[in-house]
Amino acid sequence: MELMLVTLIITFFLSFLFLAPRFIKSDQNKKVHLHAANTKTLKAYNKVEVSLHNKRTDCWIIIKDKVYDVTPYVEEHPGGDAILAHAGDDSTEGFFGPQHATRVFDMIDDFYIGELEK
């Protein structure tokens, strides 16, 4: 009986260790997205304007002629600095690459700030 109780407690503790970081990170991502959604100002941008935002602390990308300010997401990006490879430029090809799960297609909308001028 005691062995069963100890096993149950250890199982609960290990489950908590593995699952807690996922919930915490998920909550942090929600805060990042809420911040981006609350600061949106939509307009049209040209490529020169977008190209000026090419740093970790000021990162815009273009995906299918739409402009996104992903600055709040740079540090959270699971692929690390890969998001900076096309900072200030067109990221369409990389965005639709096989490394991204389908949830990123929903997440990106939170960072939308405008259209690319033709």
C-alpha cells in the first residue's frame, strides 16, 4: 500500500515537471499576442520602410504582401534567431516552410500591421 502511494506521488510530481512549462510558456505567448493586438495601427508600407525594421528589437517581416511587426515574438520564436534571417524583408518562403506547425498560420494574424504597397 505504501509503495503504491509513493509511486502515485512520484508520478504526480514528474507529470507536473513535464507539463507545467508548457502551460507557463503558452500563457506567456498569449500575453505577447495580446500586446501586439492592442497596439495595431494599420496602413500601407513600402519595402524601404519595412527594410528599416531589421533588428531583434525592431523586427518587421513581409508575408504574401502583408506586413507584420513580430518584434514581441522574436525572443519566443521556437526556431531561435531564424526569424531574423529575413527581418525587414520578405519571409513568405520561410514562413510556409515545413518547419512550421499549422498553428503559426493563426498566430501571425496577431502581428499584422498593414499591407505592402504595390
